[in-house]
Amino acid sequence: MSEVHTLFGATGAGLVLADSVSRAPQSVTIPTEALNEYRDYYRHVDYILEAVEAGPVGLVRGCQELSALQPKAEFHMDWMCRHHLDDGLFVRLTDGPEPATWVVATEKRSELFDTTERVHLADALVPHFQRALRIQHDLSEATHQIRNISSAMDNVTRIGMAVVDCSLSVRYLNTAAENIVRGHDGLSIRDGTFVFAYPAADAALRSGINAALGQAKSVVRGATSMLCPRPSGLRPYVIHVLPFQHVTAPLAEARALVLILDPDRHPQPDGDLLRQLYGLTTAEAAVAIRLMQGDGIKPIADSMYLSAGTVRTHVQHIFDKTGTHRQAELVRTLLAISL
């Protein structure tokens, strides 16, 4: 914008984004005092931009024509004239309820500012500003979507998720995956890539990522599953490697999704969730969770200070409400909803 206002021989230039409530100056080069006053108050009474925002997109308009709409207005007398910004050019760049306006502002001179040469120059720049705004909008939308996806992946607390590129560099880890690699129990990250305590697991992951990215001998990209042994002696991590992007993505942009599951971290559904999904009572939900943990009727009865008959009644109600018939079937159902 500094180059633009110099090119036009003006005092300043900038973009002003509007919404249903107010206006937000962006990349503005007018004097700081004038800008602060505009943001604090005068943006709300800017009848010049109000007229431009109500007009056609792409039309270059001169300030003299616009200021004549309300020559004695507070905005014109107390802000424009006082800060020597009472001439210039204005163009509405975008359509829709939240227009963007490009402004070139300067002091009023004996000769008109909106000469044919300046208007033609502004006309030539308008498509470039419009394209820049479209790119900015697309980047903003993409950033917003990435943040939403990242937030959603972080909310999956029992499955580690990582995104890996064709050079095996880790581009993203959700919180669950970060916790796993911090444990250094068979799997960690060094210099931005996964490192395994056992070479065979490292080779298997590399092979799986190559398959997911289409770099393996197979023409079709596919999923790979593997085990990651752990020095601690706990059961191995289960790792699934999946294609993460459309098959037509260039190799340099291709990504693989790595899912890391810890079998020793028993998923357990929340009692409130069981009550919400299946209509279980508080007692029934507690019994269902104990059954999932492998407890029998007597241990459940003893720990909950209930009779064995009452626990059996709760179990039958749980089977009826969840549509299951045996403890193993109930456990499979509860495991599925806990993930």
C-alpha cells in the first residue's frame, strides 16, 4: 500500500473491510492519529464508504463526487478535512454483504485528484486487488479447516494420530500421539521422523508409508497394519498406516495417516454416555462398566454392596437395553462406543 499511495501521489491508501456492524481498516498507510480516530469513532459515521459499499463493484469513484452527498457532515468536516484526507479515489472490490473497499486518500488540491490517468491506473489495479482478496479468503478458509481438523483429531484421546509425508517426516501429531512418543517405549521421534527401538518395526513402518503413498510396487495405494514391540514389556502398540489424501495428489504433497493404539490402555465408556445412548440407570451403567472390565456377578455385588440377585437383574436389563445376550457381546459393544 505504501507503493500504491506513492504511485498515485497521495497521502495514504488501504483496504477497508465491512460487515453488518462496522468497518475494519487493513494495510492502511494514512497517518497513525487519523487511523486511530477512524477506528475509535469515525468508521461508524463514514458516509463516503457507505455510498461506495452500496454501489457497483469495480467502479472507480472520486472523493469530490462522494463528499458532495453530505458536505457539512461530521465525518467530512471533523475528520477528512482536519487530517487533510478530503480527496481521493474509492473502489468497491467485492460483492456480498461484507464488501471490501480500496481507498486512495489525499488532501484536497486546486486540481482534481480523479484525473483520467489516475482513474485508468486504478482500473488496471482493481483485478489484482480482487485476486489478492480471493487468495486471502481461500487461505483463511484453509487455515480454519486445518484448525478444525486438528481440534477434532486432538479430541480423539485414545488413538494416537500422526500425518507423515513422503520423506517420512512427521507433519502432525495429535495429543494422544504426542503422549505416546514422549514415553519412549519402543517409539519416539528424532530429527522429525519416527524412530523405533526395534529395526524390524522401523522397516515395517517405512514399507507401510510407501504403500500408503503409492511408492511401493503395488499400483494401488493401500493400508498396512503392524506391531511395535515395547521394551517395557507391555503389549506392543498396534499401528495402522492409511492413505491420507486423494490418489491424484503429487508425491511431494502426499501424506499418510498413522494410527497408534495402545492395547494396555483399556478404553472405558463414560457412565453418562451409557445412560444417554441406552437409557441405563446409574446402577446399570456402573454394572456394565464392571462387566466390561471382566468382573463376575459376585465381585460386582460385593464391591457395590448389592445382592447377587440384584446384580443379575441389572445385567438382564443391560442386555435388553443394549440388544446383547452375553457378556462377551456386551464387551464388544462397549469397546466399540468407547473408541
